[in-house]
Amino acid sequence: MALAQQPQKTGLWQLSGQMEELVLRVDPAVVQILTTEFQRGERGAAPVVRVGRGNGSGVIVDPDGYIVTNEHVVRSARSIAVLVPEMDAQHRFQSIVKPGGKRYPARLIGQDPETDIAVLKIDAGNLPHLQFGDSERLRQGQLVLAFGSPYGLENTVTMGVISSVARQVRPDDPMIYLQTDAAINPGNSGGPLVNPAGEIVGINTFILSATGASAGVGFAVPANIVRTVYEQIRRHGHVRRGQIGVVAQTITPDMARALQLPQDFGVILADVAPGSSAAAAGLEAGDIVLRMEGKLMENARQFGVGLYGSAGRTVSLELLRNGQKLTRKVAVLERPRDPDRLLSLLEGDRNYLPRLGVLAVDLDERVTPLLPPLRHLSGAVIAGIVADMAPEGEALLPGDVIFAVNGRRVAGLDDLKQALASIPPGDPVVVHLERMGQQQFVLASLD
């Protein structure tokens, strides 16, 4: 009796096979991020500090071990490890249950809270990696796959479509997100959203849900933003953002009608800061920005993004003022004294001061440009406050420069640690610090 011939696989079978091949290409570059952090707990009536554990996802973007993830995945981490999939698992092992990946300690290269992107580095080479795609080419309805480790379940993939190519959390916010219905859950944060070519088109970041689980409304940072942040962190250690000292708003039809503007779209300047580069160039409140570097300005977000990416350059603006067109050259300055940039200098346990409940760094050539003019050029700078773990006493603030503790001079972070260690438990801790150009004593601990 002749055996029936197997039907030729067409249609959905072909699509299924293509998706399987895509997953096999992408999976080896998707990693799990494992973190430890301090958490406040209770033991009876006494507060205690516990070591909590977290997990997220990431994607290798360079064969030398550079990894992109979400900033919030590593924000409070005291240590970071990366679990890289077994590269030859598909060929070396026949069982459908594959071995766990190889664990590497990771170093935080830089982080950018505004875009929620961080860059890690592991000491490994010749790693599988993914390329960035062009997120501007995405269209509503296009197929995408979301990769990551939801709830710690590594190497998970879900499929969906691009629900929207541009969602803003707040009006005129320069940050936009891709929206997708691919299932994204806690632990997916930092994993890649990829197109059918296996390119990164977004980094999965957050969801909207009444329950905390996926409701089909997920958001990813577009790849073009991720690529820019990644490249700047690799080059500078932080993201350089430009500013000219204006408040720009999108013109709406109602605004145009009420203010009798000549157009009902575009960008209007609501304020020009005195002494700013915009004021020096002759910009005024009420000016309508028609073009930047010859490009039509359609909304305030587009204008803001153009300035953000032009730090250190001069841009040409075409304006409309009282019916007359004007052209002005404006210097775009790097946004100064960004306190978030202090966080990018943290090195884990070395920076944590449990006696004060803060994270601190040395006052050195990396830190000085981020602060106002200082009267003391040595000491330790508060980079952040550990939530719910600061002892009772007067508040220390990010940017405070500590130069003495209980009368003992402090030249840097190590000096500060030694000074704190020399004070018996229960004795008061008074730090002498500089804050916004003024010196003061702060009773920082009553333990």
C-alpha cells in the first residue's frame, strides 16, 4: 500500500517557518539582566536592610560585549550580572530543554533616565549581536516580535503588530514611544522589539494595564532614539543635550484662533530666558518657528529633538514675527549641571554610604563640570539618596559637596568612609558641606 504524500507546506506553514528561523537568529543575542539591590524591610519593630534581587532583559549590540537595556532595570543595582544564552545549544543538544546560559559580571557604562536607556559591558568577545533598524520606516500594522525574560522566564518570544508609531506620555514631550500589542510583562523591560529582518526597532520599556500583566498595550523606545543614546554613551559616557533657553509649544487650531496666528500648526515660542543664547540671537516670545536648518517645524516635539541633537553647534532658524520672516543663527549649548549624570559615575558598592543613606562620588574632573562654581575643590559629592534608607536627621541632597565630618577634613570618597567609620554608633554625625555656593553644617545622622 503506497504511503500518502506529505502536502507541500505553503501559506501559514511558510510564515511559521520564517518566524522560527527569525527566532533562531535573534535569540542568541537576547540576554537576561540579573541585579541585586538594597531594600528596606522589617524584623519585629526594627528596620533592617535586605538584599533584593531583580531581573530584566537586554540585547547585545556589539560583538565585544556591549549591551543595551532599560535604565530602570539597573537604576538601583549594587551589582549587575548578565546571563548570555548558550550559543551552540541548538546544535549541541537534542533535548528541547536547553542548558542555562553563561553568567558574566557586567559593568555599567552609562545611563540616561530621560530615555530610560542604559549601556552595559561584559568581558567577552565574538558574541552574537543584533543591528539597529530604522524606526522611522515603521508603519502601523507591521509585524514585530518582542524578546525577553518575563517573570524571569528567559528566552521568551511573543508576536504582535505596531499599534502606533508615535505615542507621547505628555503633550509636547520630546520623548515618544512605539506602541505594540505583542505581549510584554514584568521582566521584558530592556529586551528588543524586532522586525521581520531581525533588526532592533525598539527596546521594550513599559505597559499600560489595570492588573500589572500584559493587556496588549505595550511601549518601546524607538530604535533611532536608542541608537543615538547608545552611541553618545559609548563616546561621552553620557548623553549630550542641547538647549537655547526657550519654551516651545505646539500651535493648535484653538490657540491660533485665540491669538490670531497666521497658521494653525507648527511651533510658537512661549518664553525666551534672559541671558540665554536664544535671547542673544534676538529670539522673542511669540515668534513662530517655521524651519530649523531648512526643515519644516510641525510641532514642539520635533523642534525639541532637533535642538537636543545639536549640542555644541549653531543652528539656523527661520522665524515669523508680526508677519515678517526672519532668519537667526542660534548657538545650541549643552544642557549644564544635569544631576542625573552624577548617577552614571557610580561603581556599585564603593559608592554606598549606609550611615548616611546616600550614594557619593569623588569630587574630580568628571564631576566638577556638572556642578555650580565651587568654593572647595576637594571632597565627596552626593550623587543620590537611597529611597527609604536615609537615617533620621537633616536631609542631604544630590549635588551637596561634603568636605568635613565632625571637624575632620574629607578629601574624597575614601576619606569620607574612613571618617564615618571612626565615629562610634550612636554618636551624632555632622557634615560640613557646600550647597549652591553656601557652606553649612548638617546633622546627618541620629542613629
